[in-house]
Amino acid sequence: MKNTLAAVGLMATCWTGTASTLNAQTPQISEVNLKQIAAQLNQQLPMMVNQIIRWDSISAGPGKRLNYGYTVVAEGTLNSKQIAQIQGSVTEVTCNAQEIAILLKNGVVFNYNLRNKSGKPLTTLRVNPSDCGY
């Protein structure tokens, strides 16, 4: 799923300026930090990631969670094979994004919520720090 990989790659790129406020010296990431990050990123949204996916929002909480809201604007639904492929791509890109490693190391969970263009939830993909070796 090239389009999904591009979507998550764009997410990591958007993090570059935002995550620079956090570094190895940041003692502990809190929900307050995550809400600040979400507010900064939301200023850039919504944006089309590609012809199929729109990144609508990001929110923080409860606790150490970042929740991404995506809309699949193409017709149709995702089948289980496509969802498994997307999960693999999302996990790989999230785990390898240097910009967000500090968050993973601090126990932040990433939820990717996909819905169709009518707003009906399609799936939620989750990447836990343990998925990335933290």
C-alpha cells in the first residue's frame, strides 16, 4: 500500500519542526506535552496526503496517546488483507521515524483512526512502543 506508506511518511515529515522542541534531555513526556504537539500539528491540517487519504486531525490523550484522524476519500471499504498491509506499513514507518523516537521511548502510543468519507469508522491501527522495541 504505497499510499498508506506515503501518508505515514508525511506524518513523520510534519513532526520535524514540532518534535524538535523535545530531545533526549526531555525528562518525561506528559499528556500536556502531547496536547501542545497536537495543537501545533493541527494548525497544518486538514491536508491531503495523497489522492486517497486526507489527514484531518490529531489529538492527545487519554494519557500518553496520540490519536490521528484520517479519512479515506476514495469509494469502497478496506478488506482485512488491506488493513493488515496498512498496519505493517504504519508500524514500520512509525518505528523508524527518528523525529518521534523520543515519544516512543517515553511510552507514547500512536492510534491511527481511519474512516470513510461518510465519517463511518473503518479501523483503528495502533502502534505501541513495544512494537518498536521500547
